[in-house]
Amino acid sequence: MRQEEGLWHRLDLVARSISPFFVTLLLVLVSLLPLRIADLSPIVPALALIGVFFWSVHRPDLMPIWAVFLIGFVQDLLTGAVLGPGIVGLLVAHALVVWQLRFFLAASFAVIWVAFMLVAAASLSVTWLLTCIALMAYVEPAPLFFQYLVTLAFYPCLAWAFLRGQRLFHR
Amino acid sequence: MNKPTGSEIRVASPLKAWASRFALLLLVGAAFGLMLIGRTNTFIVEDTRTAVTDMVTPILDAVSQPVDTFSGVIEQAESFTRLSAENQALREQNARLLQWQAVARRLEAENAALRDLSKMVPDPAMNYITARVVGDPGGAFVRTVLINAGDRNGVEKGQAAITGDGLAGRVAEVGQRSARVLLLTDINSRVPVIVGPARDRAVLAGDNSNMPELLYLGPTAKVQPGDYVTTSGHGGVFPPGLPIGVVSAVSEKGIRVDPFVDWAHMEVLRIVDYEMTGILDFEAQVGAARAAATAAAETTPAAAVEVAPAAAAEARP
């Protein structure tokens, strides 16, 4: 009986430790769904960026850098974009958070949101720049700016859901 | 599994910081490596891409159906509110279309008679494959959609994808059960077209905006807003005469085209299987070069470079 409990406990631990990675992969899939809302398609929020940022801040141990790389790899493959710029964008976001982790540990929700504005701006700019270089063409940045704004607006909703999920897990 | 405290981080930091910095450099380097591979060896990237897309498509297919139903319900509710106005508009349109139908019938008969008279070579037959749009990545960098038909349904690279309104794009990648359609508006899209009543040749180039641009128009061409743009059939990729859109703006900065396709409500695409020999030969060449390259790569990497062009030359009729 006790051994069985141990097994369940261990399974539970494994499930918890891989859930950030899989939830973020799921976000990549969700952002692929055709929503069929007029003119929204070019400005869908960068959901994977939100996932990577959130867990890099709150559980950096569960969002290691190789996981960020894999998420970026799958995202770039599935969106059909140039392979690479999206990965570097996510890596930049992760690296910025890890660099200032001590600041994030003490920060309130609003402060983290403001920090997300800066990190997302850096991440999307890097992706944009590298895409332009890879395509050897000037990609109009206006839709990207709207995508940035939509991503900022989506952050609190998703972060709230993630925090609720985390609390349920830790009860 | 509690949050690490400040002191824990301080103790572990010097070693961890080095390791994480190294990992960051390594992975950023790997990403740049992938970018280079994507530019030089498109086969590997394409195969990986189609493999991953094939895995994901059944999931997207299952999930996108309720999304479709939901947006269908919203649309229906919207249309109820303007039913009578729409009815009126449709009646007027119907009357107008009936006139056009008569004109088209007359022209069709005349055309057939003239073709018969001048012994023109008939166009190849067209077959259609209908597929549902299951994925739309969105974003600022690409304009593509995923469809739930692939190699096993007869979809091939280069085929035209159309809706009831007009040309939407062309098939760019094909997996077993999925395919990616590069839309007209994508920055990589180039379609040979014919513009206006004078039938001037041009190339329609996407730039990720909703209005693709007309390029390489001859200096004598006179293009006005409202001119029709259709596929020209040059290059043998698309059948000639597929409607694309109308010229919306002519200015110093360029000529823009407004496509007929309603991008927001593109639920089903028809893939045109146009049996033209030109593109099939090209595919055979690429296939042969690819097989030779992989076979040679297994023996010696240096030989692969020499074998690939030779195989391509052999495949050429």
C-alpha cells in the first residue's frame, strides 16, 4: 500500500515537473487554430512567448533552456516561418529573465507585467530582425506591433490561469 | 518543489551561471545553424517540417471542427439580423448574374466554335481535391494555412489552391496527410498573372500585407484601378484564367491588387490538379537528384555534391 502511494507520488511529481513544457507546447498548437475572425489572423498573440516568460519567471527549474529551444523549434516548424528566428526570440526572452531572476523573485504581478512588456519587445524585435536577414527582405513591422499589443493584453489572462493551476497543484 | 530561496540561488550561482551561459551560447548557435541549414539544404528542413505537421494535423483537424461550428453559429446569428436587406441584395445580384450567364453561354459556344476552327490544342483536364483548412499560424511573418489532405489524397507540390471566389495560393509542402498552402499574400509568393483588358503580363508578389503588389509590368502597360487580374498559366504551374482579384491602387509606390478571396472565412480549399507536363518533369528531376544525394551521402559526403547535378541532368528529358 505504501509502495503504491510512493509510485503515485512519483508520477505526480513527474507530471508536475513536465507540465510547463507541455502546456507551452499546447499553446503553440492553440495559436495554430483557425479562428476565422476578420483581420485577426495577422495579429494572433504570441502565446508561446507568454508561456516561456511565465515559467521562466515563476518556475525556472521547470523551464530549462533546452525546453525553450525545443518549443521554439516546434513553433517555427509548425508556423512555416523561417527556421531559427523564433527560437532565438524565445531564447532571448528566457535569458533576460534568468539574468534578472532575483529581481523577479521579489516583484509583484503588475511589475512582472511591465517587465514582460520589455522582454516581449526585445524578443519580438530580435525575431523580426533575424527574419528580415534570413528572407533578405524588409518585413512590414506594423502587424508585428499590433501582435505585440495583443500579446501584452493576453498576458494577464493567461498568467492568472497559470497561477490558479499552479495553486491547485500545490494544495 | 518549493520556490528556490535567495540563499540557495547565491550558493549555486557561480557554477550555474557559467553552465547556463554556455548552454545559451550553444543553443543560440544551434538556432543560427538551423537558419543556415534552412537556407542551404531545404530538403532536410522540409522533411522535418512535414513530419511534424503530419503528426499535429489530426489533432488540429479534430479541434478545429468545433471552432468552425462555433464561428458558423455566430455568423448565422449575425445574418439573421440583416436577413431582409441581404435578400434584397441577393435578388438584385441574381438578376445581374442571369444576364451574365446568358453572355457567358454565348461566348462559350463562340469560343468552342473558334477553337474548333483554328484547331487549337485543348487545355489539359482539371481535377479537384477538396480539403478543410485546419491550421492558420497567423503572425506577422508568414501567410500560410494547413489543410487536411496530403500525398495520399493526391495533393502535389505546386498545385493551385482556390476557393469559390478565386485563387488563394499554391501548395508549398506536402506530407502524408497534410499540406501547407502558401497564400498569395505571403512574402515568398510569386504568381505570373495577366492584367486588365489589354492582357499585360506581370508577376503578383506578396509582402505579408493583405494587398499583394504587381511587379515587372511592361513600360507600355496601362493599368487602372478596377482592372481584373487572372493567372496567366506561364511556367505551367497554374491553369490559366483563374480569377485572382482587382487592381485597387495605382501609385508611384506601386500597383496593389485586392484579392477576391475572403481570408477570414476560408474554411475549405479546392486543390487544382492540373495535368501539365512541365512541372511534373521538374518534380521528377528534383526527386532523382534527392535520391542520388541521399544515396551518395551514405557513402561519401564529397561525392554527394558531384552526383546530385549529374542525376538532375540525367532526369532531364
